[in-house]
Amino acid sequence: MGNVGGHPNRQQTSRPPFLRRAGLYLGIAFELPGTILGGLLIGYILDDYFDTSPWFLIVMTAFAFAGAFLRLVQWAKYFAKTRNEIHIKKDDTAH
């Protein structure tokens, strides 16, 4: 996360932790609905092109929801890992 092109991202590490977290949360806020809306749009376009309404819309929306759910699970694992690392650092500095 802190590397860009194999080099440390100085801009990201110089920002306060609040701004880094806010950026991540905003990314999630746009990524999850964007995935679902993208599936809806692709399904609608395919249905219109192949004249198969509403089958592609239903299938692509289901795939989009599944993809959004998987991405949400990945984010949850990332935040759990980050929270655990912060607690470990705090415990190390207490001694």
C-alpha cells in the first residue's frame, strides 16, 4: 500500500493518519456501489444489444453483488490486520 512503482510513497506516509483512513473509507464508499452500478449498466447494455431483457441484467447484477461482497471481505481483512498491527505497536511501546 505504501509503495508506488516499487518506491516508497512519501506523500502517503507524510499525511496524518486521519487523512489516510479517510481516503481509504472514501475509496470503499465509491468502490462498492460503483461495482454494483457497473454490473447493472453492463447487464442493461448487453440486454439491449442481444434483446434478451432481463437476463443479462439479472446475471450481471448478481456477479456484481458477488464481486462487491468479495471486495468487502478483502477490505475487512485488511482493516483487521491493520488494527492488529497498531495494537502490537502500542503494546511494544508500553514496555
